[in-house]
Amino acid sequence: MAARQKVLVLYLATSALDTPVIGWARYDGTGESRPMTGDADVPPYKTGVDALRDGWRLIQASPLVSHVSGEEFRTDYLKYEFFFEQWQSFEPSP
Amino acid sequence: MNRGLGLTTLQMAAFVARGFLVFEGVVPEALNARFLGQLRAPGGDSEDNLGEAYNRLLHNPSIPKISPGTRLPDCFQPDDCLHEILDLAVVKGAIKSLVGSAPVFDHHFLHLTLGASREALRTAKAASQHNHQDSTIDPRQAFDIQMFYFPQAVTVEMGGTRYIPGSHLRRVSEAAIARYQNLLGQQQVVCPAGSIYVFHMGLWHGAGLNQSSEDRYLYKIRLGPNEPQVRLWNDVDLVTQPNAPRPIFWTDPSQQDDPIASQLMALEPWFEADTGRLELINRLKLWRYLTGDAKADIDYWLTRVENEWG
């Protein structure tokens, strides 16, 4: 039985996994769904911990980075990014 | 000081805080129809893919080829639809308030998104556009504006431009943010014909997927300032240093609301808890630039960190 990966990226309000989801992205290696930008206004989970409870496995969390002197107020990319995965059995087409 | 036509101080505060302003249905229907009529093929649009459509549109004289750096008053002929649209009092007032009365033309473009029936012929994998910030990393305090003109009514199914309120002050590199599929509070253009959206150059956005049967047209023009962007709006009610700044945190529930301060301090739902405060500081820096008051502040955000005695 082959397997395919599903990826969920959650952006949280702080570095803590139990804080609210403010942004999200999904990628589906099974091909069963085709997520795209702007496809939902409601997050799939309220917090990162809710994703864990639903069976997602955390595989990466963004580190906390010191602020560059003189650039302390600069804002750019979302800071609290968490990657999750699920593996799903997959029956390849004959 | 400016007492003429133009944006109000509250509209300017909204632009500083959220990075956009919306003017719904301000272009008269006859002008919308004339503009669209000049763009559409004489026998009706028939191309099955965007390449064929742009081969026709790029030869259309109703959208002239203009060198970047040209002053806006020198860009269009008086009988051009685009001249008439940009000369409408509300549009002219917004331009003047944000980038001055003779701003610099950067570029313009006609965006066409084919209706689903014909887009499906081109590819079965059509998707919405990723979120991005236009141009490239731009560390200026001065800013350009991008005006989006929708000559036809845009429905939800037509996949009008998606945009992220409050994202304009984040310094990112164009499509580096493509991974951010959805953010709390994201919005999508749904509007009547003749609507104009004015974006700060940094506002994150992307085109939606057109799932309707109708082709969607969007004309965009980018304009830069040709003078300091200081108090160019109808600033009659501007007060940057009130005699008694409003208390913070421990506040009087019966205190009368200051709409300008409240607008500038309103957080977006997608802000991180700590970064949201940095957004407020960056808004206040932009407010100082626009008002010309180097001491302007709200809720003590800048004054506190400037109280340096070392």
C-alpha cells in the first residue's frame, strides 16, 4: 500500500501552540482536494493544539529570532509558522 | 493647509491603518460602457485563451503606451475614457490627497480573467493567484498608490481581487508570501460597476479564480508622488497633538470616542499579538510623515520609546 502526504501550515498569534490560528495553508499529495489561495475565510482549527488533537503531526516550528538592531519595529513575514503532516494510504491507479 | 476637494482626515487615517480606500460605483455607467466597448472585440470576445486575448488588447489604442516617469496630466488625451475617469472629482480628489496633483505615472495594465467556460478550455488546472506584494522590496516612507478600476459589476463568482487589510507596511519580497493561502480578515472585491479601489503599493493581494461565465476586466494604474505627501488632503479637522491625550489601558468607559485615533489604532484579526503593536508604531511613523508633525502620537506608542536620556 502506497502512502501520500498531506501538509497543513498554521500561522499562530504567538509562538505558543495553544494560541489562535491567524492564517493557514493546505497541500494535498493525494490529489483528493485542490486547495488554493483565498479558498476559505474560516480557519480549519482554532489553535495549533486543536490540529494535534485531530491527528496532525507537528514536523517544524519557526524559531524565535532576535530583532536586528535599528530594525526593531520592522514587520515583514508571519513569525509563528507551524508545519504539520498526515500520511494517508493511497491506491495508485493501475 | 488644504481646504479644497479631497479626502477627509478620517479617510486618510483609514488608508494609513488599512492600506486601501473603496469608492463604489463612482464612475458613471455611460463611461463604464464606453470603456468596455472600446476593449471588447467588435464581434464579441471570442478568444479561448489569454494569449490570444492580449494579442488583440495590446494593440487597442484606448489604453496608450506611456513612459514611466511621465506626469499624470501629460498621460492621456482629453477625450480618452481614462482621462475622464481620472478627472472625476472624487477620483481626482483621492489622487491629490495621496500623491499630489501632478503625480508620476509608473505603469498601467488591463487585467483580464476569462470566464470559467473558456478558461476551462485552456486548462483544467485553473487556480486563483497567490498572494503577493507588487514590484519588489520597497523600504520608502513615501508611497505610491495603485488604483483598481472595475468597469463592470463584480460578483463573488467572478473572483475579484483578494486583498489583506493592514498588510501594506510589511516589507516582503513580492511572491515570497505565496504560501499564505488564507489570512483571517482577508477580503475580496465584490462591487457595482464603476468602482475604484485605491491601494497603498504594499498591500498584499491576488486575483481570484473566475468561476462565472463572464470575463472580468480590471484596469490598474500605479502613481507615485511628485512632492512631499504632507497634508495634501482636506485637513481642516486635523489635530495631531491634543491638549490631553486619551488615557490608555485604564480608561473611562464613558469617554467620547476619537474616531481618528480609534481608526489608526484598530488591529486586524490576522496580526500576531506582538507584531500588531509594531504595526501600530509603523502606522504612527507614516502618520507623522503625512501630517508633517514629528511629534504626533497616539496612545503613547512612539513617545514612550523615544523617552531616551542616555
